[in-house]
Amino acid sequence: MLSAGLPQGAVPRLERPGPLRDRVYEALLELITTRALQPGQHLVESELAGHLGVSRQPVREALQRLNTEGWVDLRPAQGAFVHEPTEAEADQLLTVRTLLEAEAARLAAANASSAGVADLEKLCEEGERAVADDDVDAAVAVNARFHAKIMELAGNSVLAELAAQVDRRVRWYYTPIARQRGRQSWIEHRGLIAAVTDRDEQTATRLMREHTEHTRRSYHARGDAAQRETPPRESPRGAAPRAAPREET
């Protein structure tokens, strides 16, 4: 186990063929996105290398790339840590997501075939089963596939490329509220499917905007609730009060 703790079986052992540093990068990014590696967690090169079955060099290169992209913070004399997203960062990203996905829903309503609608129905059924089974990881994964299918049905490659750039961060922010959103999220998906089936572009746009806004508000409400539940720390007599540590998201 890593000193900071990872769930058993969470770390894949990489195969040797292919560009190793890219494979290490993808493995670490997946662990961060799914929160197997938690925000604020210390990342020790030697431990990661051991669990991935590689040398420290590709791990070091992957961490540098993740730092450039904002997934990891490299701190002088301290090492690498999973980035802790701020409320402002989350708000900006989820706002952009709303814009992209509302347009995708409109285009999907205009262009979707009966086969495309059937695919959405199947994904919705999978998501509902995951919620019923309280399988958060599966619910998050199917949710991402559902939104990706909407983007595919929109038929706009530029829009899809822009959405792909924010997809993993959306999963990152969605994971801690997936259980909270639960069944309601899939009820909203059902309404969206109905609008796409009816080729009602205006309703599809509105429902997608409302859906993504619900997710954004739920994320911020989670942070507010965590702050209210964190008891204040007592300072030693005569010492200046210390700020409470940041709540991990």
C-alpha cells in the first residue's frame, strides 16, 4: 500500500509496450480523476513507481506534466501533491460545461436518430441500476458516457473537442456529489431524452442547462456543508488562533 493509502486493486500494473511515460500519465490521471488519489494527497515517486511496476523516471515525467496541466502541485522541498481545487476553479469549469452541453443538447435534439435515442435509453437504464445498487463509481462512469453520447449525437466535432478538454475535470468534480445527486440526476436525464426524442430543441437546451446548473449548485452546497460541520480548533493558551486546514473535496 502507498503510505497515503489507496484502495486495494485501484492501481493498475502497466504493460511495457508503448510510450511508457504516456501510459504512466494516463494511469495517474485516472487515479486522480476517480479520487483514488485524493485532493491534497502526497505523491511519492518511489511508491507510485513500485505500484505501477516502472522506474521513477516516467513517474517523475508524468508528475511534471500533471503539474503543468493543474492536476498536481509540485512544492519545493516538499514534493508532489494532488491539486486541491478551489470553489472558484470548480465554478468556472462547471459554468463552461453548462454552455457547451446546453448547445450539445440543442444539436442532439435537431440531429439524433432513433438508434441514438435508443443508446441514450440504455445508458439511462445502466445509470439507474448503478444508483439503485449504490455503486458510485459505476454511476459516475455511466454519467460521463451519457453526456458523451449527447455530445456525439450533436454532430459538431469542434464542440466535441472542446467538451473533451473539460470532461475529466467534470468527472473529478462530480464524483463527490454523485451519491447526493443520485436518482434525481437520472430523472433529469429521462426528461432530456424525451426532449431529444421529440426534436424539441428549446426544451432540450433548457433541461440540459438546468441539469448542469443543479450539479454546479450541488458541488458548492457540499463545500458549504462541510465547512459548517467542521468544528473550530482551540488554540493553545496565549497563542494566536490558527486557521483550520482546507477541507478536502
